Amino acid sequence: KDHRVYPVAMVMLYAGLRPAEAQALHMDDVDFQHKQIHVHSTYRMPNGTNQRVRTSDMKTKKSDRIVPLFSPLADILKDRSGLIISQEKGTFSRTAWSCAWKTYMKQLQKESGTEISFRPYDLRHTFCTVCRDNGIELHTCIEWMGHTDAKMIMTVYDSVTQKRIDSEIEKMENAIKNAQKKE
């Protein structure tokens, strides 16, 4: 929890933001009263440059969105100010982010005593899968994740888990039992 990447990781996990959106998140965009996060900034590398810039030029029109601020994330962010991750010398470079992520993985491994390795985008995948496992409607996931349609959700982000399979089996068992009662 004391690593500088921790709040970014938790924003990806609990709000489904893309890594560049989470890195660009400013605390002024977090509305604790209405329990919302206004996503309208990201990091981009303009053509012909090697420097990342924080911009409102989002990946898609739907990327500029409002997502819920769930309680665990509100607790993590409540005493922060400015960008949730920053570098004293200005923009957080790709190299600096990569190094910070690697040290975060090492710290997690050290604390857990087990091999841990996942990519930042894996937290976004987890957010989507948890939403779908808990019955969050597909169109809501599309909105929260900033997509224009279901294609990316269905082909990339959503993974069918055993929890969902078991739930669907139970639904069918109940449907069959109800049909048999009516016979």
C-alpha cells in the first residue's frame, strides 16, 4: 500500500480504467460526494515525439466518461491530492512507469512470499470479469470501461469463470425443476 503505483493499480482494479487513464487521473476528477470518477484525461505520445503528454484527447469518444467510485477505492484515494501518481520533474515517462511497475511487482512478491507477475491491463480485465460474474449488465460494462460496443468486452476483457458457469448451471437446474412441476 505504500508503493507509489498502488493507487494507480487500485484505480485500474476498482474502476476499470486503462493504465494511461489511471496514470493521468487527477484528484480533482474524483467526486467523493457523488461517488464518481470523471475520466477525461489520458497520456499520449504525439506523433514524432518520445515524450508522453497528459491530454483530453481520449482513445474513443466513449473514453470520456463517468465511472462509479466504489467504497474500497474511495478509502484508498481519500487523502490524496494532485495526480495520483506523478514525478517531481513533470510528466511520468513510459520508462519511469515501467520501472515503477516492476518494483511494485517485486514488492508484492516479497510481501506475499509467492511469485507474482501480471500486467497493468490485467487489472482492467479483472474489473470486467468481476463485473460480469456479479451480473453487471453488458451495456453498463461498456459504459464504465469506455468502449463504443460490446466487441472488446466480449472478445478481450470478459473471461468466463467457474463462478459464472456454476451460476448458469444452477439457473438451468431451477428452470428444469420449475418446468417439471408444471407438467
